[in-house]
Amino acid sequence: MLLPRGAGRRSIHLEQFPVIPAGWRDDQLAKTWDTIRMLRLVVTGAIEIARANKLIGSSLEAAPRIYLSDPEHLSALEGIDFAEVCITSDIAVEFGTPIPETAFRLPEAADVGVVVERAKGVKCARSWRYFDPATASPDFPDLSPRDAEALREFKMLGRWP
């Protein structure tokens, strides 16, 4: 319900940020996400070149292969859906494998290389991510397993027509 002008409404832009407790600060987590953002920058740079070369249209048509040699980089990706972070259908991480000459690199991350491959499979009708149709659920054959699970949860909650 909207309140009439001047009836106690305040702009969110006039509000102050809340004071954050010092105990919430996690420098290690911040460092991990700095690494993830740096790795994502290399991936997105490679994707833009693949798009310019007409190998792919959108980033969801990509399945990049990222080559890492630093154990800290590999550790930063543990437990992270890096394909989700990079907005790709899939991503493969190669650790300790020599970086191919054709790989995209950035000067600030010379030990990281990315080769963009076209995603395999079919396009999910819900998320547009490409997936192997053999993994589709019979009740949602045009959806990726992840999206089929989300719709099953909606059904279970009574939020499905």
C-alpha cells in the first residue's frame, strides 16, 4: 500500500547505513572473493573474445576451461559453483596442466589461462543453461536437473499452477 506524499514516507536514499559489528569482518573470506573475482575477470575476458569471434552468442553458450597453477586459486574455488559466478553453462578447472598457447590471459593474472569452448547439450527452457538431455527428469524433460528441482520445490510449496 502506498502512503500519500508527506504522510511519514521517507526516502531510502536519506537513510544511514547500519553499523556493522566488527566481529562480522572476515578478512580471509574477503581475500577468497578477491581471488574469485580476479579469476572471473579472466574468464569473462576470454568469453568476450569468443563472442567477438562469433564462437558463442551469450555467455551461457560457453563452457570455459580454466587453467590454474596456484594452489590458492584452486582453494578459492572449493565449494563455489564457478559456472554460476561466471554466468556460463559449465566450466572445467584444470590444475597443474600446462596452459595452452591459445589460452586467454591477463597480465595481472599471468598464471591463469582460459580457453572457451561451446557448451554441449540442449538449452534449458527455464534458465537457458545448456545441459545433457540424458540427465533431464521425465517430468520436466526440457529443463536442466537444477531447474527441475527448483520447480519441484515450487510444487511442493503450492506455488505451482
